[in-house]
Amino acid sequence: DLLAEAAALLQVSLDDDEASIRRAYRRQLSRHHPDKLQQQGASAEQVAGAGERIRAIQEAWERLRRYRGFR
């Protein structure tokens, strides 16, 4: 189920409130941001893969946002 996968990616439950889901989304974006990974000494391969991870996080957010009716 795509919704369950999106919730798992953001580490939230489908029943969580909007503020919790938004906070989890922002936390995941921050955690996987290429600039932040580079500062932490991640390899070039990890930094390159971060863009793909960010896209997946954004797609998960959009899926949950549409499902729950967030703005």
C-alpha cells in the first residue's frame, strides 16, 4: 500500500495529526539533505544518493498530504 509506505518512510502513523506528520517530514528532509551529509563527512556516493532519498521523502509527503487533506 502506497500510503503505508509513505508513512513508514516518514516514520509516522496514518492516524498522526498534521503537525506531527509535518514535523517528521521536515526532520527527514534535514537528516538526508546533501549539504548536511557532506558536512558530516559522508562519502560522495552517499551525497549523490541523497537527492534520490529527498525526492522519495517529498513524494511521501505529497501522498500523505493529499490523503489527509493538508494544505
